[in-house]
Amino acid sequence: MWHIGLGQRVRIRARVGVYRARCECVKSFQAPVPGVPRGGKYSFEVRNVVANSLIRDRLPYRKVQERMREDFLLPVSVGYIHNCFGWAYEQIDTQERRRWAVAHFSGVACIDEVHEGPRVILYATDPLSDFTIHFAVNHANDQEHMNAFLEELKAMGIHPKVAITDGSVLYKDALREIWEGIEHQLCIFHVIKEVNKVVLNALRSVKNRLRRQGNKGRRRKRGRPTKAVQKRMRSRTKRTRQEEATFLWENQHLVVRKKESMGEEDHETLAEMIRIAPAVKILRRFNQDFYRLFERGITQRQARCRRTRMVNNPDYQADPFLKRALKKLRKERFEKMIVFLKYGEDFQRTSNHVERNNRGFRMLQKTRYKRRTTRTICMAIELDLYDRMLRHALFKQTPSVPLRRERPPARKAG
């Protein structure tokens, strides 16, 4: 049987006995060889290297074949690699990982979903202890499946004090119905993204108004210079309305950029934008007041006072776009945005942890065409989470491979 040998082809040669059976069920049987599956031509160590290449190193099947051929001079088929993938899943204890997650849960949970073709995968992670708590693969992203996922978390023994999510309506009432007294923190990143989109829509309206003004005027009579000549003549003096509108839109990011991340040149460009369109000054002031609502180090009472001043500002209420943005800061919703202020400066206020987990799943699925069924997707995620648990700082033991049993059960290999 083929075995692992770096840079050389290694075989296991074993002399075993074949015995005649006394019963009538079989004619004969063979003594097992330690470290080799019955009837297989590769040892368990070969399977282990292939499984680690798939799970720990996240290599696609073609790269695994190249590694086995170049490092160990072993030709392996795609079917054998997929068999190793299923074999590795049988070696882990998924309940052990769940018990470990419950034992080290910090009390804060981030919940989000990732779409995989027709399926929706729900994830719950612990941002403080830095691990994934649980997942579920569903065929729809609706209230029924969300409630079932939260019930699974509760049945595991997860009782979070704070849950961090995006602004989806699926979390609005479900969290408090399942966990009494839980505090719901809305992801600040998603809130800022929503409000900044409205602010930039207001800037787009200003830009379009300038562009329409640039189209006014009499038609060019015969003998007058063409538009190209007029453009060159005006460039020596000042911008046209069309050019001012373009200038505003090319530098739109400065309206929503934080003050501490702006340089001297950015401040000069922003001053020029305000000179072209004074309405930009109101948009800029609104944006900076909005950022101050979520400053680190302030109390919830201070955040509420700042919100009240923004809502009662007549300049903001006079602008239809800013008035629409203020509706996203209604009192009930705003209370969910400032939960993090209650727990100190180091507390999580975004769902970035679970978002990074989702991106990790995307990389896990990339170029792995064998994992397109619900069963194989669940197996791949379980193997990945188990491997991450073994390498986690909170895990006491540190085995070198993501396999649990010292002597795996005999299985027929390709």
C-alpha cells in the first residue's frame, strides 16, 4: 500500500494471514493492517494529508493533486480526494465543537446570512471570543427559518445579553421573543451606509441643478465661436456650470469623509465645493453631526441629546433629503444603535466579525465544484469550524491534524 514519503515513493509491505471462516456467511477473512484501510491502496496517513490540504490549507482539488504528485510522487484521482473529504467528516465530533462553543461563549452574538445560490446560510459568531457559534443551511430567508435558527441557538444553551445584526426586519421582534431581556445592537456600519447614501443623493440633486443651469442660454449664431473654442476661453478664467457640476460629483466622497482622515488638500477642495454650491455646507455639517452620535467615550444620554438637536435643526428639516435621513434616526431605532455606549469603549458596535466569517465561506467555496449540495456544504463548514476550534487559543489541546480518532474505522477506499 502507498504511504507518505517526502520526495520519494514509499510503500507499506505487510505479511498478513488469511483465515478460513467456520461459519457459512463468508469463506475467508484477512487480518487488518494497522494504519491501512481494508481493501485500500493508500494508507490513512495519505488520507490525512489530502484531508488537511482540503480543510486546513483550503486547496482546490486540482491543487491537491499537484501537491501529492510533486511532494510525495503519488497520483490521486478526484474521486479519491472527495472520498477523503467524506472520511475526514466522519472522524470529527460535531457535538464536541458545539459544547466547546457554549462553554466559551462571551454573551455577545453577531448574526448574519450569506447567500449561496438558491440557499441561505445563517451564521452566529462570537466577536469577543472570536469563533463561530453555529450555522444553518436553509432554502429561504424568511421569518420561519430565522426563528428556527434562533431556537436552535437557544436549545444549544446560548443565551446572549447583546445581539448585533444589520437592519433586517427578521430580527426586529424575533430576538426578544426568544431571549427575554436581550439588547439589540444595530450595526453602525450599515446605519452609516444608509444615511450617507441619502446625503449623496442630496448632493446629486445639487449637481443636477447646476448642470441644468449650464444648459440655459441663447443658441449660437453664425459667426460666433464654437463650444470648443468657448470652453478653452472660459478655462482661462473660471469653470462653466457644467464643469462645476462635474467637479462636485468627482469629489463627492469629501462630503461624507470623517474630518480626521482629511488632509490639507482635501480641505481646500471641500472649501471650493462650498463656494460653488453653498448647500454643500449644510450637507457636510449634517454628516459630521451624524458621526458625532456614535463617538467612543460619550454616554447614551449625550448621544440622545445630540440626536435631539439634529432632529430640531430647522436647516436639516428644510431639506427634503436630510429630512428623509432623520427618519432613519427615529427614537425607537436609535436606541438600538447606541447599546454599545453602555458597555465601554472596547465593545463591538458593528457586525464586521460575522461579515468576515461570510467572506471566509466565500473563499472556502471558491473553485470547489464538488460542494454544491446542502450535504457537502454542511460537511465543509463543519470541518472548517472544527479545524478552527483546534487552532483556537481557548482550546487546551493542540493536535497537529483535524482528526480525532487514533484508529479510524475501516472503509473501502478507491
